[in-house]
Amino acid sequence: MRKEIRGYEAVRNAAKDFQTYSSDLLGDRDVRTYRQLPLEADPPRHTNFRSAVQPLFMSDAIAKHKDAFEAHAKSLIQAIDAKGGGEISSEFALPFVIGCLTIIYNRPQDYDEWLSWGPDVWTAEVHRRGAESASSETVHRERNFEMHSDRDGAVLQEYLDRVFDHAEQQVRTDPETQDVWDFISQIKIDDKPINRQEMQGIANVLLAGGRDTVIKLTTGLIWHLIGNPEDREFLAQNREWFNRTIAEMVRYLSPLPKMERVLAEDIHVADAERDTEKYVLLNFVSANYDRDIWPDADKIDLRRDRKPHLAFGLGRHSCMGMNITEHEVSALLTVLLDSWPNWVYATEPDIAWATDEDKDGNPIRFIDRFNKLNVKVAK
Ligand code: HEM
């Protein structure tokens, strides 16, 4: 059993203490051999890579896509309405998130390809073959850092080879026409161009980080709004509450429940020789369900007092995609509340629940994933 750090204060402290709990490790060891960047590095390497990619995540850079996000949400909602209903995670959340990423990264040509990978880039092959249930199971297992035979890095690798070969052969320097891979392939650190593995490491986190996390958040939000008309009414009248709503839903859903850290004494051991059983897990769910901070943590309360949750992490490695998440989900809320599509549950929501422990050993029950959220348009 790996050691887990639990509870609001302990997780906060450990997240800030990179000298004891280092991020200098290789994750997804079954499907890749290079580090995700800036995620899997400590300062100064971490700081260099984080600053280099920062322009992609600035609020202004994302806010300018508001109309495009809204138009995309609208067309997906209309498609569901046109057939009287549909399944939200696969027919709305996945295509919505993929569409927004193609807009932000200026890669509209990749929409169908990214969509074909499904909610998780590591199970793209299985998803393409149509084994949807296998892929959601795999996402669950990945979170628990178990290996699973359905996971494979080949689809992503073939894509990354192709796009970075192209970016290096047809160098585009005009920021108006550049896409995300042009930008990344031209990053320099200390005046030296980064190498191909480093490009892949950045690309990896850009494609994987904002995918199943935002899909879960989007699906969860729609699930909540359908079941709670009074919150829908409240938000329709109080749109300045969107970001607080997103914060409460992200706390409750904690889409990235745990992250690995390696103890400082082991960082000098080569990746292949490390005993990963000695890795420590920062348990973000236990922090977000700490009853000393939120006595009614199991409840979604959009109007609760504001206390910073840890679903986006904290400190140096805190989520760079928070602005992206907020802009995407605000666009969705705007469209949904401007004209509520009269969605009701078509069948009982099929939710997979997970259990964990808080810092005092008490059980925590939280949503692992939405298997199916079938809706229909009420007459
Ligand atoms: C609900 C949505 C999301 C959640 C819950 C989430 C959660 C997190 C968490 C907990 C971390 C910290 C990991 C650690 O401490 O080891 C993190 C880091 C990161 N996230 Fe997110 N994330 C979300 C969306 C996104 C999106 C949309 C993107 C970009 C497309 C993104 C990109 C990143 C990056 C680049 C990092 C690494 C930051 C660093 O190491 O300095 N995330 N995320």
C-alpha cells in the first residue's frame, strides 16, 4: 500500500513542499517513456517550462474564444434536441471539450481525429474499436495508478510524430496563423531549442490534462442542473455566480482525485529502477471532503461560503488550465441558461461511485465517473 497524504491542511502543505515531495517522476509508465512537462519536473526545470507555455493559458488568450465556445455548445445542444434527447457525456461533454480545445489550439482540422480517441488519449485504440465500456473502466484504473492492458500510447505517438515533423518542416512564425504545435516546436529555454521529447511532454499534458477532467465537470454540472431546478433559476438570475458554481462543482467532483510524488531521497534513482511503491499520493479528494473545512462536504451547495478547494492543486504545480476550464464551462452555462432545453433525465443517471478515506479514517463517497447520463426533452 502506498502512503497517502490526506486532509485539507496536510495536502496543502505537501503540495507546497516540493523539496520533500518531488514531482520529478515519470507517470503513465505503461504507455510513455518521457516526462509530461511542466508537470513532471521540479524547479528550476519546472519553472522554465511553466513560463514557456504560460502564453497558451492566459485568460485573455482564452476569453477571446467565448463566442466560438458558445456557438459550439449551441450546435451540440440543438443536435440532441433535434432527436428528442441523447447521452450527455458522449454526445455533449466529449465533443464540447474537444471542440473547445481545437479552437484554443487553432487545430480545427483535428476535431474528428481527437474525437475518435474518446475521453482518454491512452485508450484511443480501444475507443476507436467501439469498446466504450472498456475505456471508461480504464480511465478509472488509471486514476488509481494501476496498469491496464487496454492502455496504449501508439495512437498518440503517431499523431505527435506527424504534427511535430510537419511543424519543423514548415516553420510558421506568424502568431496570427501559428497553431499550438508551431508554438511549442519553437520554444527555447536558456536560448536553446527544446528537443522532441520535451515537445511531446508538453503536448501530452495539453491533450490529456483538459480532457476527461472537463468532461466529468461538464457532465456533472448538467446532471446537477437537471436535478435541481432551483439552482438553475438562481444561476439564470445571478450570472456573476458562474465561477463560484464551477468552483463548488470542481470541489465536489474532484476530477483529478490523486497525484503521485516521489520522496526527495529517491529522485536520483533512474526512472526504470525506482520502487514506485515508495511513491506518495497527494489525495485531493480527501482535502475537498475534509469535514473540518466543509462539514457538509457531501452536499453540492452553490451558495456556500467561499473557501479555496484543492481540486486544481496548489502551489507551483497548480493547474494551468483553470482559466480554460472556467471559460469553457461559463460558455456552456450561458447557453444553457439563456434558453434551457427542457432536459429531464430519460433514465436514472448511471453513476459509478468510489469510496476513499478522510484524514480521520472516515469513509468518503464521491463520484468516480458518469457512465451514462441519458436525457430527453420534456414535452
Ligand atoms: C476540471 C478540470 C481540471 C482539473 C480538476 C485539473 C486538475 C489539475 C491538478 C490537480 C493539477 C496539479 C497536479 C499536481 O499537483 O501534480 C493540474 C495541473 C495541470 N493542469 Fe489541470 N485540471 C483541469 C483542467 C485542465 C485543463 C483544461 C488543462 C489544459 C488544457 C490543464 C492543464 C494542466 C497543466 C499544464 C498542469 C501542470 C501544471 C504544472 O505542473 O505546473 N488542466 N491540473
